[in-house]
Amino acid sequence: MALRVLLVICFSYLPAAVSAEEPEIQLQLNPFIYQRQITRLSKQGFTATDLSVYAGQRSERFALMGIKQPESKDWRALHGLDEKQLESRLKQHAAEGFHPQVISGYEKRGEPRFAVILKKSAEASPVLKHSLSGAQLQDTLKSLQEEGYAPSQLDGYTIDNQTFHAGIWKKQGETAWEATCQIPSSQFQATFDDYTSKGFRLVDLSGYGENGTAVYHAIWSKAAGPSWKSQFHLTPDQFQQANKERLAEQYELTSLDAYSLNDQPFFTGIWEKISPEKRIELPLWKSPDAIPMTGLDQKEFASLDESIKDFMMLHNPPGMAVAVSYRGRLVYARGFGYADKETEELVQPDSQFRIASLSKPITAVAILKLVEQGKLQLDSRVFDVLKQYQRLLIQKNVDPRLKDITIQQLLNHTAGWDSKDSFDPMFRSVTFAEQLGKPSPVDSDDIIRIMLEQPLDFKPGERFAYSNFGYCLLGRIIEEVSGQTYEDYIQQAICEPLHMSETQLGKTLLEGRSEKEVKYHSPLQGSSVFAANLREQVPSPYGAWNLEAMDANGGWISSAPDLVRFATAFNIPDRCPLLKATTISKMLERPPGRAGFDENGEPKATYYACGWMVRPIDTAGNSNQWHTGSLEGTSTLLVRRLDRINWAILFNKRNGVDDKRLSSLIDAPMHTWMNRIERWPAKDQFKQK
């Protein structure tokens, strides 16, 4: 297998001194030498931090890593334990305050054996599981997640040609994590590209041999950390050379794993940037009064101004824009903080932001407008409209259910694609380009052609599963039926009638930034998907994915007032300038089956209609509607309330200090703040243009 170098992800920090001792690494120790090395490390003030056991030609072999640390006596290393001995020793050492940090399973004379590293810790006791089948591992991941545990380390091993798995789980905080398990080496790069494009960092990577193929477990986290690199399937010589190169680049090994394939040892590693300092992100705002505001100052909204600034103090976004309409009037439009924190350019009320998935309601309305015009029907089959792909659908091994997908199902996210079960194709530019033998990034047509070769994740119409790809197809339907580009049709059919002059499709790269557009701030870097600097490290919002290919599902930039214009258009259905009242009713209709009803047949409290999340308020059909958007460097929210109070909130950062989406964090408080407003200004800022 070719040597593969994976991404680097970077963060910003506040200085604090740390040790930068170079780790000691031993890759091919027999059991006797391994024990001697463990004794030596302990005597010389080292702590064993990682180990992996794999099959050798005569006996098992050990890969070991140790780091010199002040509290070097507070650890234990055990090996050669059978299942009963493992359980007994874990219980014994737990009574002394030692908990497992690493586990490695291996075969000895046809029986399972285990090696572990334990460390003295006051943290909550971790959960260690072993001897799990593949299905049991998946069940364990799910059940322990429900109990609040995240995996810190996973391991695969083979006993008598049967694969088993072990792992250690620890109580998790708010940080998002995912585990991708049992991934063949041929698919690992695609999995890697998928997760790093979403802002995940690789925190554990382990391999094992199965049927002559290397297979990997990977744990991904969105916790902050230093820059990192990873390489896999390295021979011993390649690994030593890679480690030498990483050290020259000021990276040190933090995670090590070994496995045997066809009687040859191979290694994986994760390296993190060595730095004389650890840093945490500096608070941007010293006080609420230090946060600059732009837009009309109105005494009626003094409490809202203060609440927003308090929110910014807590969650530290560089900038945000907020617009509110009341009974059809734009009564509030303000910018807060910086459009670009480096230059201290201010956010203006009409600053443009990437709106990400707020693009979906726009796409849905365009589809419904074509339906009104008699150019489409909601029950039309997608690939009866997109005839250019019909030849692909008759190829062997193509999922026959693809032919049955309807436009209605695309709108409702019930078409059969579930990125949680497979992947999100909108973030696989490099992998798809390699499959097609063309320069990266791919366009929407390429993505569709690749996806027609993939099986669906479920039967169309069976259930709801949010799908960016489904809305990509809707964009192509708009082009096919209207005879215009997607952007031109949206501008003509929606933006121009509503005077949405700050709404246009965005560009990926920083040099394509629009004149009124904010700069997107993220602590993450990612691997470029553009051929000119392919896989070089770039700021994640500016090249780690291709915004142009996401037009209909997430590619627009807009201002908060423009989005409120869009939301307000549906306030009085009989006077809507875009759609008829009957079509608006259809737009907000509850979908059938499991998308709109629970397993007992009861209506769900909220559901996804056509481009909108809907929360029914009463049995008369009244409801609140909303949508959120999220990309690295961006978080957005658009809300339509029954009382005809609508608002748009746009951030140029994705997460708050607790790693939750800023749009989610502000959603409930904003309802509270709106309910406190006692007097609404008579002035209509829509009419200022």
C-alpha cells in the first residue's frame, strides 16, 4: 500500500509552559525485552503512554511508547493476561486508584491474551470491554454513548482466524465525537476526507489484519488541540523515517498502533505539534460595552441589544448580524462585532454571510413555484425529469430503488440517503475526483454520477434522514425545468420580487470574497480540495470543501434583512408575492409515515416539511417554522413565528465556547428576548432602500 499522509488541523491558544520531552519508541520487542523495557522506563522516570501487541514469526511482538513525566510512578503495565486474569487485575488495581488507559488484545497458543497500561487517576472510572464481535462493538458504542461515554481507544485482534475487538470508554463532556470502525484500508482515505472536512480531528487510529487486508478503527473528536498529522500502514523502516521527519517538523508521536499482515509488521501513528506553549482561545471581548454595534439605535430594543452583547461575551463570536420583522415591517437590523477580527472591520446590518443550509428553504420555494407553473409535479420521479442520468440507472448493480425517488421525497429528506449510515457526498471532492480521474474539486454533475453507483441507505419514503445531496438534485431539477442556471432562476423568481439585493451564490476561496461579505473565523485547518494546492493545509472555511458544488443545498450568501424579507413573504398567504396560499399550505404540510409520525402513529412534535422545520402550535394548522445552517466558520438561523415576528441571525463563527452550534445556543434565548419587547417601532426599515 502506498504511504498516505493525512491532514493537519490547527488551533489558537493562550500561552502556558509545558514539557517537550521527546517520546521513546520501541517497535519490535519480544515479551522478555518488553518487560525489561517497562522496568527501565519506570526507573528512569518515564511513563508508558501507548502500547500495541501484534503477531510475530515466533512469538508476539510489542510496540511501546514512553514519555518522561514528573509523576512517572503513577502507572502500571501488565501483559500476558487471559480474560479472567484481566478482569481480576483490573478490579484489584481499581481499588488502588489505577484505571486502564490502553488495551491491546493478541493471540497466544490459540487463546486470547491482553496487555494494558493503567494510570493513577481521580477521574470517573472508565469502562473497558473486550472479546466483542463486530456487531457487539457497534452495539456497545451505541449503548455506552446513551450512557454518556465516548471511546478513548479501540483495538482489533484475531484469535484462531476470528476477529474480536476491545476498547476503553470514558465519560464525555459536550464535545462531539464519532467512531468509524472496521474500515478496510482501501476506504480509509475517503472516510478520513469525509470527517476532517466536517472539522473532526483524529485522536485514535488502530489497525488489524483480516482476510489478508488491513482494517482500521478510528476515533474522531471536535475537541480543540494542537496541529496534527497521521500516517498508516508503514513498515518499521518507514515508520522510523516518518517519525524522524515529523520530529524535524516539530511534531511528536502521541498515538502508536501495530498489526501484522501476511507475517509482516505495520504501524500507524498520530503526531502532534510540539510547542513551547499550550494555549486556549483568548476571549475577544473585554466587556459588553466594548462590543461595537452598527445600525439604527432604538430605545424599544435596548434590552435586545444588551442581551445579544451578553451572549457574545459568553460565546465569543467575532461578529454577528440580527434582523427582526414585526407584522411585515423590518423593525430591527444591527451588526455586532467584527466582520474581520484581524482588521477590526465592523459587521454592518447588511453584511453578507454564508447562510449554509438556510439555502434549502430558498431551493424548496423555487421548486414549488415551478409546480405552481405546471412545469413539475411533486410526485414526479426525479430521474424522469433528469433524463441525462437514465442510462446510468440501467447499469448492473445500480440500486433499482433510485428510479422511484420523487421530488416530494427530496424536499422532505425521505429519498433514501442517510449520511450517518454512509457519508455526505458533498464533502468528498478529492475522493470522487480520484475515482473519476479528473482534477479536484468535482462539480454537482460528478457527484450525482458517483452517487448513482451507491446503494441507498433505506427505501425511499420510509423515514426522514437529512440529505444535502437530495437538495443538490433539486438544484439540477430547477435548471432542467427552467432552462436557466440555478442561480439565475433563484434571482429571477425569488430575489428580484422580494428586493433581496444582498443575496447571491458564494465562493469558496478567500480571494472570491464579496465586497460586503464577512470573513469566516475558525480554529481549524483542513486539507485543500483544490488541484492547485491539493491536500496542502488551508484555513478550513477557505478550501477544505467546495462551496460552489453546494449551491442548492448550502451555497448562498445573504444578509439578515434579506433573509427576513424572504421569511416575511409568507406572513399572509393570500398576499404572498411568491406562492399561492394553497402552495404555502403544501410547503408546510406534515409528511406521511415515519417522517411525520412516531412508531405509535402519533404526530411528531416537530417535523421537516418542504425546506422548513415545523412545530405545530394548534390543531387549526398554525405553526412556527425555522431552519438553521452550519459550515466551518458559519452558523445561521431563520425563524418564522405564528405571531408574524420573524428573525434572522448570522454568525461568522460556527461554535460557542462549549462546542455547540451558535445558532442552537441562541435559538431559545431569542424567543425569550422577543417576548420581552413591549413596544414595536412604527418605522419600517424595509422602505429605506
